[in-house]
Amino acid sequence: MKILGIETSCDETGVAIYDEHKGLIAEALYSQVDLHAKYGGVVPELASRDHIRKLLPLIKTLFAESSLSLSDINAIGYTAGPGLIGALLVGAMFAKSLAYGLHIPCIPIHHMEAHLLAALMCDKKPSFPFLALLVSGGHTLLVDVKSLGHYKILGETIDDAVGEAFDKTAKLLGLPYPGGKALSDLAKKGKKDRFQFPRPMMEKPGLDFSFSGLKTFAVNTWLQSEQKQQTKADIAYAFQHAVVETLVGKCKRALKQTGLRQLVVAGGVGANQLLRQQLKHLLAEFEGQVFFPPEQYCTDNGAMIAFAAFHRFKQHHYDKDLALRVFPRWSLEDLQI
Ligand code: KG4
Ligand code: ZN
């Protein structure tokens, strides 16, 4: 059985084919990062239009490179939410039309479930149950992953997502979009004790996050300092440490609270080296294990949608009609098994 996966929830057009026996057999990805860079963030209408332009050529490339034809495909999975409504509609419309034409099932996929399950595509994988930290430009979630389809959100951001806070602070420091990687590179040149940033929500009980205050703290620090290149690096250093220590602090609480000893990290911010290093130490302290899926499966991609669709297909989770249903906001806890 082979499943075609289609991801169009934000600014990446991703397609992939997952084979029941061989695993992932083909994938292609197009990132719109350059398109949005000059606006300093994703412009939803431009994102939708670009998905329309890129989806069909990408699918053609996928089939050409894998030497497969459409008749080899048994089902199609597409991201039905959460995400940008226009972008989601492009993927949903394409997937449903193609599935209808091929007389095969079409499977709506929750984008965040796909991120959680992506860790299971890798050779070194966790077993259920595990704790997951999802940290991207749009999401910051701590999830108790009990089993397929059973997710409990333990904590989430009450304002900016962690990647968003990285991007906004990077913009303030004059770094290009998306700024997370550039900011963490700049932080390497920063001095350790020059600025002390707060660790938001750490003094309160619970597992929720708040990152928008850190961005404001960075702005104020910059405005009140001598505005030199070294100051930028010192702010980057202090900001990154505050974010990472807050994330690690909340993971520690979640490990204690749940008794879980496996942690999966997904989302673009999972590429942050300081975060990786500190989470490895944390899990060693708990005699547990941390799993970082390869970077290309941490960020948005079609492979995770094809993989999640394979699992959903086995549970007969198909669309029953041709109506287009996408969900820009959709909690993981509202997913049905
Ligand atoms: O998961 P992702 O690729 O896309 C979505 O948000 O959908 O995550 C992108 C986010 C951006 O905010 C980017 O700045 C951040 O991940 N990011 C990083 C690093 N690499 C990417 N943040 C901190 N450190 C990094 N090394
Ligand atoms: Zn994502």
C-alpha cells in the first residue's frame, strides 16, 4: 500500500509517498521562505497563491523521480488543519479532486499530529507513551502522547510561539527572516553575564509558556544600551538562554508530573543547538532518552503527512464525501481516534 501525502498549511509545499513495507520512498519540498523574507513574516495570500503554482509541478517531479505512476497510489492524505485557511484549502482541494479522479480514499490529517508521529518514522524511535515538545514558528506545545490519537496538551503558549519570538527579536537586531538560526549564531559571540533576561512563567505553577514579554525585554534593553554590534550579540545571548532555560525548565516539570522518560522534540526551533544540548543533559539526569527527528522532518514536510495518513488509513479515517473541510484552528485534543 502506498500513500501520497500533501502538506500546504503554511509556507512549505511538501509532498511524499509512504510505502507500507519500504517506508518513505519519495519526497519533494518547496519552501516559500524567500518569497516572504522581504515582509519579515508569512503573508497568507501570497502563501496560498504560491501553493497553487508549486503543487502540481512538485507532484510531477515526485512521480518522475520515483518512477511511480498515479495508479500505484492507494490513498491520499492532506493537511486539513491547523494552518492558514487559504493555504489549507489549496492542498485539500487538490487532494480531494485527485482522490476522486483516482477512486481512492482521501484522508484529512491534523498537522500537529503529523509532527508528533514524525519521530516514529526514524530508525531510533520512541515507544508510546512519550512526552513531546513542539516548538515552531506557529506553535509551542508540551503534549503527553499516550497512543495514536490520544493526546493530552499539558502546556502551550499564551501569546507568541517560541519561533515567532526568535524571529521578532532577530528582526529587531537587524537579522534576516526567519531569524532563529541567525540569532543563535550571533549569540555565540555574546558575553555571558552582561544582560539578565527573565524566565517567563517559571515562577508560576503549570506548564504554559509566554514569550512575547522577552521580545519586549530585548527591545527595551537595546534602546537603553549603547547600540553597538557587541550589544546585539549580548542581547542575542541573553535572549536565547532565557528561552532555552524556560523550555527546559517546563520539560523538567512535565517529566516529573507525568513520570514519562522519553521526550520527542519537533518543529523548527528543535534545530537550536543550545536547546538540544540542554535537553540531552536533562534526560540524562532523568535516566531517560531524548529524540530529535532529522531536521528535514522537524520542519514542515510532506513525509510526515504521508506517514500520519498511513496510520489513519489503517483506522479507516477517510473523508466520506466531497465537501471541503479545513480547520485553521483545531486542537489536538479534539482529534478522534
Ligand atoms: O517548524 P518550522 O520550520 O516552521 C513553522 O513554523 O511552521 O519552524 C520555523 C521556526 C522559525 O521561527 C525559525 O526562526 C525557527 O524555527 N528556527 C530556529 C532555529 N532554526 C529555525 N530557532 C532557534 N534556533 C534555531 N537554530
Ligand atoms: Zn509545522
